[in-house]
Amino acid sequence: MNKPDTSRIDRLKTFLEEDPTESFTRYALAMEYAKVARYTEALEEFKTLSKNDPAYVATYFQMGKVYEQQDQADAAEHAYRKGMEAALEAGDKKTRDELLEALSLLKGR
């Protein structure tokens, strides 16, 4: 089996060391962790991002999906609901609707 390419992760971590407040970089790092099934690290980055930049609404959908991957339905629901609140505050109806759909699918299991 091929070893996952961690060069993107390493580059993103370097970027975060230079500017730990950069939301897009933290989001990208979390996504890379999720991509290679490093779910604990992905969740740590998503949690940090939601704490530091709660208006970064894309975080909540992806965080919820990672929780679902880990069979943590309650945590996924919490992420989706928190994201819906953040999306409403940001006036982002599209993201709110996507989060509502994710929540509906989760509840319909």
C-alpha cells in the first residue's frame, strides 16, 4: 500500500506556523487530515477554527462530516446546528440550507 503524501500537510503546517490566525490555511489543513483519515487531527483543526473564526461557516459542514465518519452522530448534529447559527448570522442562506440538509440526512438514518 502506498504511503499517503504528507507534503501538503507539511506545507500547510509551515504556513500556519507563519500565521496561526489564517483561517483558510487551517481549514485546508483540516481537510487534508480528513482526506488521509487522520480524523482526530482534522477535528482538532476544525475545533480551533470554529473557536478562532466562528464566522468561517464552511468549517461546520466539514466538521460534521468528520464526526459522522467517526460514528459520533451527536457531535455531528451539534456541529451542523452551530454552523446553521453562524450561517444565519453571516446572512449565508445557501450554507445554512446545506447544513440543514446534512442535519436532516443525519436524523433520517
